[in-house]
Amino acid sequence: MTINSEFSLIQHYFEQLTLSREDVILGIGDDCALLQCPADHVLAVSVDTLVEGIHFFADVDPQTLGHKSLAVSLSDLAAMGAKPAWFTLALTLPEINETWLQGFSQGLALLAKQHNIQLVGGDTTRGPLTVSIQVHGLVKPEQAIKRNGAKLGDMIYVTGTLGDAGAALQLKLNQWHDENLTPEDQDYLQQRLEQPTPRLQTGEDLIGIASSAIDISDGLLADLGHILNKSQLGARLDLSKLPISPVLSKISRDMAENLALESGDDYELCFTVPPQHFAEMEQRFSGMCTRIGMITDDKGIYFIGDNDELRNLNTTKAGYDHFK
Ligand SMILES: [Mg+2]
């Protein structure tokens, strides 16, 4: 196959991603896309790269990989309260495999459509399988939810449940096994790892309520740590409040707590809420978000244990460090 026919083949698979948003003045097909940003909004931009063998397994289903590649970037938009608009895709492929392209583009297309985000440009090269996606979202500058806004006395919340993706990863790596988990349980965990749900609606709904937010990609402790660093504050967490899924509740509480605190890839949101919004928070988000602690002025993260005793966290254990 010539380079040209390879290119048109790839283009064919990604044409299904071309929704037609009115703010796309010129989409794929020229040197640049031309995009109309509303006058009172700014662009929220984020890029993520997934590399085979580092961020996903070589045998992963291409459709779930398509989903996850976009989901992890959408999750960053969610954490800012931004609305998805456009994305670009850089794909490095070891070979042209039509079955793979079909599945991958399908996974991408389904999630893109769900969130009305349009593919507006891309690049393909040959090499080890790597997916880079840059997302562009829209947000009013004064409404973007940043990491540095937490204040003393704010409550700390998370969406969904934590630790599922980490449990799936350990199962996959054969580092752990629990006989209480049925095959269906394991499927659930695997889906949480491979097809995370970006919390975009919640992110938008938190505008005007949350004082700071982050998405949990590297683990609760590591990501909450970013909020605390940026806000120059500390936190006290109530371990008994950590939201654990029914499936993960089948394993030992200690293990589930460790996964919830330290394992990444859940793509839930962690955010802080000031006292004047507590009531609204409990009312509007009940069942979707869990209060897990509060912001304090002693630096570091402390746990409230069973007897209300405070335990300090060994921060060197917190989260996943890509360069370790
Ligand atoms: Mg993030």
C-alpha cells in the first residue's frame, strides 16, 4: 500500500467522527482547522498520550482503547468545569490493521458523539502504538474550577466510587486474587479500568459551588495532594467515608481502602466545597458525590481512624509516579 492510500484508508475510519458543530468553520482537510470560540469564553486545553505497554496492554480491545483515549482527556475538561468542543488526534501505528482501526474509531466516535466533541485534525505516523489526544473545551474564565481555590474549612468530596480501576489492574497483572470476586465482578472492575466515565455533567454543575477540583488519574492521595499544594493547605480524611463499590466491598476493607487512596485510573472528580454551599451540595448531588473529609491548615494529609485518632500519612507512598 502506498503512503497515500494508507492515509485515505485511515481518513475513512475517522470520517465517522466528523460531527458538524456550527463553531467549526473549517474542519479536517486543510493545514489547520478554523474554530470559533464564543466571545465570553476561553479555551480549556489538555493533552494526554497513551503508550502501549505503559498505559494499556497490547491485547486491549481497540474499541475500549478508543473510548479510554478520549475519556482521560475529557476527564480533565470535567475537572475544570469546561464543556467539550473539539479534539485532535495523533496516532502512531505499527501497521495498518483495518479491524483495529474499525474498533478504535468506533470507540472514539461513540464517546465523542455522547459529549458533542468534534475531531478537527489529526496526524498519523508509523511506529510503536501510541495515541495522543488533545481536547479543547469552552469555559467562562471566571467560572473555570482551578486547583488553587480550596480554603480552610471547605469540605472534600469525590464522585462515584474509588479503587475499582486499581483492583482491575492488579488482577490483570496477577498481583492479587480474591476468591470472593465472581467473573461478573471481575468484568465490572475491568470495565471501570478500560472504559472510565468522564464526569462532565458533574463538572459543569459544580461551577459556582466547588472552590477547587481535580480529576483522579494518579490516585486520590496524589491528586488531592495537588489541590493541597496549590492551595497551600492540608486535609483530614475520614477513611470510613471512602466510597467503595459493592464489588470492591467484597474484598478486605483494608485492601479496598488502600486501592481507593492510592491507585489511579478511576477518573472520578475530587473537589472542595465552601460552607455556604454545603446545603446545596447535599441537596443537588446526593447519591452522586461523597463527602470524605475537610480542608485544614496543617500541611499534609491526615486520617481520622476508628477511635477518632489522627494518623499521619506517609506521603512518599501517595499515588503513581510515572518516572519511578
Ligand atoms: Mg487531570
